[in-house]
Amino acid sequence: MTTEFNAEGGCTCRQVRYRMTSRPLFVHCCHCSWCQRETGSAFALNAMIEADRVELTSGAPECVDTPSASGKGQKIWRCPSCRVAVWSNYSGAGEAVNFVRVGTLDEPGRLPPDIHIFTSTKQPWVVLPDGVPAMEEYYQRSRYWPAESQERLRTLRGG
């Protein structure tokens, strides 16, 4: 896997635009009931990437502190005009990792999920694809993430 990658995206009204300057660390398709409620959909599709690899090209999202199932909360970055969520930061990863909403990319099909998580609460009509790992709850990063992504995360955390 190479980090050479460039993808652009933004909100619906195009006030907030961004560019991902490398491949994400990993892409989660989360089926938990919290993500369902938060997105108003059957799941959330998030590309985890180092925050310094997401460049704003126009506008500035605003932070909305939101509760989470862990009780630690999350920061959701939304366009101040159309209110679309472009990425979030979860307390476990801190502000060093952005969870970019794949649906806000200009070409979201470039980042299919690497794993489906919290499938114990997925909607019964969602059919998961063969060949993509699916976990009833969470998973062991060391088992599923590519070695390069694991190394990038270690570097980010300073060790």
C-alpha cells in the first residue's frame, strides 16, 4: 500500500472543501446504533487519516461536541452553512486523527470499507459483501490494519 493518494471533498453547499493528501489509515463502515442515529442512515463510513493530511482548501468547518456510546464524546466538524458533517474526532484517537465522512468525497467510491464493525446492531436488510471482514463489535487493529498503517499510527503517537 502506498500513501500516494489525493482525494477532494466537501459539504453540500461547497463552502467547506478539503483535500486528503494520502491514503487513509483504514476505512470503517460502522453499523452501531449511535452512528445510525447520528447519520440518519444505516451506518457511518469513515476514512481514518492523520489530521495533518487533511488540508482545508476553502471555508472552515465548525466543531460540534456530540455524545457517544463510550461516554467520551466526539467532535463533529460541520459546515457552518449547510451543517453537513465532513469529519469527526473521537476521544480515543484525539485530534490527531480525522474520521473523514467518505460520502463527502467527490469520488466516494474510491474508498470502500476495509471492515464492517458493530454488525450486531446493523439493519437486517443490509447485506454485507463477501471478502470484507465483518465484526459483531470492534476488532484488533494489529490483526486487520496493513503494516504501513500501523506504523503511521505508531509514528503519530510518538512511538
